[in-house]
Amino acid sequence: MSLRHGGIVVQNMLWRVLGGLAIALAGALLAVWAHIPLPWMLGALLVTAATRIAGLGTACPRPARNAGQWVIGTSLGLYFTPQVIGHIGSNAGPIVAGMLFALGLAFMGTAILRRYTDADFKTAWFSSAIGGASEMANLAERHGARIDRVATAHSVRVLMVVVTVPFIFQWWGVAGLDPTVPGPKVVHGWGLAALVGLTSIGGMAFMKLRLPNPWVLGPMLAAMVLTANGIELSALPDYVPKVGQLLIGWSLGDRYRPDFFRAAPRFIAAVAGFTVAALALAFGLGALLSLWSAAPIPTLILGTTPGGIAEMAITAKVLQLGVPVVTAFHVTRMVFVVIVTGPIYAFLASRQRDAA
């Protein structure tokens, strides 16, 4: 009886996953037909989120998101030729400014959430830090903050950035300002197999070491080391980035549930207001950094927007807006925020206790 019950559970889960994938693919194809920006990611994201909020019980397994992140990380690593790395070095100053800007946003977001919601300091702080959602949730749990609120805040922020920025850039008409595609151009069978193997080892190593964003940063580092040393095993087939975008969009949309917007409307509204303000400041900072950098203004704006690494890298790649520079901005920002968020919270919390 238990074996039969287990088989039914597995079968039900399989149908939920296949149903979710079919919906995500339908959303992506609809978006391609409608000519919206980043159709393979945004179409999958929006349709999946809408059906999940409507109560449809589909599912996206974690390996699907890992696979999507592997695609993004590997494709990013293939950009980092020696010439490109030198170009990134010339933008070191703006990249540091982007890191400090992200830290400033954390203070601003904390103040907004404390002023307009009932969130305590620790929950507001980890909800506002512009780091990876899973890393911030882990830190929130470690310090006793409300994980549900922290996860909600990062979901709202990423959704707003991912949806609005591509449309703004499409309306602006800035796509293709940096169309160069360095790295290998030809697909080689055995070389591709070796590339998949080496980058997968990188992802598993990062996961084993519990490093942030393991399936983006691990494969990216492995591919980057190869490319930077002139070892071009293979390019990725043209359809692979589309599959990666589809999986990322599907996994992002799957986070939403029927009670998502009803759970804490005031908190969500405050996070949305903070995100709009952060985007406006990012556009202003990008324009200012253009006085310091030779990179196009849209590339610098994309580098400072408060989105996730994978999502912003996809945006830069599809819109041809300086993928290596944008990636460098977001990787350094994410690592910096993950490292300093905990210690800064501990310092501020001790100051609050002393003042009390």
C-alpha cells in the first residue's frame, strides 16, 4: 500500500512539473509572438506567476533553476577574454562605486520599511540588502529575523526590476550599444562535453563550499579561467541560452502563491516604493558614472540596478549592453553585500542595545 501511495505521489509531482514547464513554455512563446523584451524569461515568469497566484498547483523543481543558472554562468564566463578583463579593470572605480551604492540602498530601504511598516530592524535590514535572496534569507534566519518577510521583499524587488527595466530599455531604444561577443564562436562536440563537465564541477564545488549563487558563479569562474587563458573548448549552441532564460523565468514565477499579495499588503507596498526609488537612483548614478567610464550609460545603469546577477546578465546579453561590465558590477556587488551585511547588522544592533 505504501509503495502504491508513493508511486501516486511521484506521479502527481511529475504531472505538476510537466504542467509547469508547459505553461512556462507557452508564456515564452506568447511573449516571442508579442515581441516583448527578453521573451523567453519574461513570458515564462509572468504567465507562471499569474497561474500560481490564481491557485494552479504546478511546480518547478530546484534542479531546473540550477540548470538555468548553469547556462547563464557558463555563457557569462565565455565572455571573459584577456582583452575584456583589461576593459573591466579600467572600470574598477565605477564598480567600487556600485558596491557602495548597493550598501547605501540597504540603509535607505531599512529606513523606509521601519517608517511605513511594522517590520522590526533586523527584518527591515535583511529585506533591504541588495544581495542574493537565498543568502539574505539564510542571514535573516541566523539573526532571528522574519524569513517570510525577507523572502517576500526580495521576490517583489527582483520581479519589479526584471519586468520594468527591459521595457524601459526597449522604449529607450538603446539595445545593441555594445554588440561585441568575445569568446568561442563555434560549437565543437567533444569540446562542448568537456566545457559542460568542467563548469558543472565548478558549480558542485561552489555548492559543496556553500558559496553564494553556486550555479552561476561556479560555472562562470570555470569558464572564465579557460577563456582568460585562451582555451576555447566550444561555444554554447544557440538554443541553450533560450532554454536557460526559460528555466530562470519559470523558477522565478513559481515562487508566487495565491495569498502572496494578501499576506502583508503594506509591507509589499513599501518594498515596491523602495524599489522604484532605488531604480531611479540607479539611473541617476549610471549617468554620473559615465563621466568616469567609457562604458555606455545604459550599461552603467544596468550594472547598478538592484536586480539579481542572472536576471541582469540575461538582460545585458539579450540587449547587447556590455555583458562583462554588467556582470562584474553585479558579481562584486553581490559578494560585497553578502560579506558585509551580517557584520554591519551586528554592529548596528549592538549600538541600538547600548543606546537602550
